[in-house]
Amino acid sequence: MKLSRAISCLFSINSCSMTPTKRPLKNLIIRQYVKELHTYHIRDESYSGPVQQRLLSLLLKQPTRCQCLQIHSQFITTGLHQCKIDNTGMMIWNMLLREYSLDNFPEEALELYKQMKETLASSYSSSLADSFTYSFLLKACASSHQPIKGNQVHAHIFKVGFGFHLYVQTALVNMYSICGCLGEAKRVFYEMPERNSVSWNSMITGLTNWGELNMAQALFDDMPNRTVVSWTVMIDGYTRMNRPLESLIYFCKMLVEDGIKPNEITILAIFPAISNLGLLEFCQSIHAYSEKNGFMASEIRITNSLIDAYAKCGCIESAFRVFEEVSTERRSLVSWTSIISVFAMHGMAEEAVKWFEEMEKIGLRPNRITFLGVLNACSHGGLVNEGLKFFYKMVSEYGVVPDIKHYGCLIDMLGRAGRLDEAEKMVLKVPKDVINVVVWRILLGACSFHGNVDMGERVMRKILEMERGYGGDYVLLSNIFSSVGRYEDAERVRRLMDERNAFKIPGLSLI
DNA sequence: TTAGGGTTAG
């Protein structure tokens, strides 16, 4: 593709509305465009200092993706990149690198570095890169998950003398951690002649993200100056490992031991732990704290999480009040999805449907999670026909491809309502690449509940083709036989269960 | 005229 053609494609795409389906196409054109720029050579070596200044100041103002491409284009096609490179020129290269590595174009960032090196080598520049260059380059390796490339950059960094630079080493720890190379990350970390809190936090984050909580905790205990980021990383780490109590203990220790105040991100991290333990009072305190510190006004995600947490702590009134207090303009798709799911969770199907329709009225497009919420509501509230309508609407009107959870929901809904034939037809319609044993199991449950022996046997055969070791399936089939008085068959299934060493732990309830 | 750009939590 010629440069002029790439530019016209780029701008024509940019001027129309950017739907998710068009985004990959735009990215492809951007990639092609940058590739063209990399092969563009001109020989105009007139000094244009003021133009460089102008380009740099534009880059420093956080340009959009398109503006950045325009700046890059001007830098190359006017030959400015080949002019005498002073600090301004170096900064233009670095800022372009930064934009590409942060904006999910890591390959372009790496290509740009190659071009930068070649160009600077043939100009009057005294150095080919600085510590900023390598920080951005490592960011690109990290975001594209390319540890091998990162490792090559690491070797190069040593060669050019930045091997023990604080920022570069921290970026190395971060790159290796993100790519899952924890051994390498630790090696760099322990070799660092000096570390700041960011270096420590990067290492601890790497460990928690890969499940090494004990090691992370040991490092956290050794850390000289813990910041709110360090605490948030630990809180989030414990929550993700399904250890909510420890997560809350860290939250309290942060306040009491270090006197550090939680920020928006800490608050977002603590919500799953509160919901998991159903601590309504804790939820209320966090609500009050967020209100007092202006987090509710500044961060819609806190409001959304609060809606979900209140509902999971059993207080639907508070969840709804929080939703109602947000103006329609501020409500995001997640806010709407949260309130719909909250009603679904509490079996309030009509309310869920009502708010789904309200959302549509203001022109918001529901996504797959929103539909999962409303389908769940219909399933639990027995609104079968409405549920089917929503499912078809999702596919035909909104173009959402149903995943296994949508099918599961629908099959559960038909099964609960006793519409077993339709449920079976639906299971048979699930595409081969997404089907799993769970949807068959849902149907078996419905057969058991409604005492349909023939279908139960048929479904069980399907299940056994896929998985033989789940005791619950044998128990259900055996119960189906018992319910119609076929005790010998029930006994046979129980024996089969023993022969195949399929266990079922008896359920228990604390209520 | 000069400074300006970097690494961490979701």
C-alpha cells in the first residue's frame, strides 16, 4: 500500500463512527501506515528547530492515536528525523515510542526503535538512545508479552551501559514479571544497586499475579517504605486467591499500622472480599468513606461495585438506592448491567426486565453480560417466553454471539418450566465448539425434577460419553428411577457408580 | 530562553 493511499484510508475510517467491528480494520491500516513510514527515505538536512519544538509540544499534550500518526508522519516525511539530533529530537523519538507502546502497538514501537537507531547512527547524534528510550521499549515488550524480545533488549541495555539504571532496571523487573519470567525478574531485582518503592511494588505485583503469595508477603514485610500501591497489591492478591479474610486484615493493617489512606483503586480491590464474606456493615463504612472522599463522584466503577456489593450482602434496597442516586448521564453500561443482575440475583424478574427496557430507551446497547443478567432473571422468575424473546433479540438485533453461559441459562429456564422437549432441542442446537457437560447436567437436573425417565436415560448416556467420574449425575438418574418406582434400575445405577469410583459428597446446610 | 518525557496497583 502506498503512503498516500494508507493516509486516505486512515482518515476516511477515522471520520466515520468507530464500531468494535471496524476497530481491527483500523488497527490493520495503522500498522500498514507505520510500516510505510519506516521505509520512507528523504535527504533534506536543513535545520528546522522550531518545527521540531512544535511537534514535541504536540506530543506532550497527549495526542490521540490519529494525531500521533500525523506527527510521526510529519517527522519522517519532512526529513526532520535526519536533522541534527539534540535533546528535542531525542524526545520526539521517545515520545513516539511511548505512544506506540502504551497504545497497544508494541510491534510498531519495536520497529520504530530500529529505525531510530539507524537514523541516529547516520546523523550527527552523539548517542543513539537514552534511559527513557529503554523504559518505553521494555514497556512495549511487556504489553506484547514478548519475553524473548525483552531478553534481547536486556542484553542490548547492558551493552550500551544502562544495565544498572534505576528506572531501566525497574522496567526490566516489570517486563519479566508481566511475561511470567519470575526467575529473571527476581535476578534483576536482587542485582539492583538501588531500589525505590516502584521497584519493590513491581516485584511484589509480579509475584502476586502469578500466585506466589507467600513470597510476595515476605518481600512486602521486608519493604522499607510501603505505599498505598504496595498495600493495594497485597489486598488484591489475597482477594484473587479467594482469601477474603486476609484481604480485609491487610486493609485494616494498612490503616492502623502504616496510617495509609485507601484510594479509589484500593476501594475497588476490597469489594470482592466484602461481598464474599457478606459484611454489610463493612460495605456501609466503605460507602461512607467513598462519599466523604469524593470517590463516588469521580469514579463510576466504585458506584457500580457498591451496587453489586450491597446486593451480595443481602441489601437490595441500598443497592437500588445507590443506582437511583446516579444521574442517567453518569450511568455506564456496567451500572445498568449491575442493577439488572442484582434484581436477577434476588429473583425479581419483572424489575430486571423493566430496567433492561429503561436502559434500551436511553439508547444504550446491552452487551453479553447485560443479556446474561436479564436471561438469568427470566430463568429464576419463570418468565420463559420473555427469556426466549431476549435471547433472539440478543442474536438478531444486537449481533451478540451466545456463549455457553447464555445457552445454560436458557436450558435451565426451559427445564425449570417443565418445557423439557424444547430444552433438549436447545441443547442439541449448542455449537460443538462451545458445548460442555454442564448444559447436559442442567437438563438432567430438570429431568429429575419433572420425573422424565426416558429423557433422563438419554441425557445420562450423553453425559457418560463426556465424563464418567461425577457422582452427582449417577445420584440424579438413580433418583429419577426411584421416583417412578423402578427400584432395581435405581440400584443398578448406584452399583455402577461404586464400580466406577464416582463419589458424591452429601450436601449440608447451615440454615 | 528553557523545560519538557520514564518504572508500580484496577
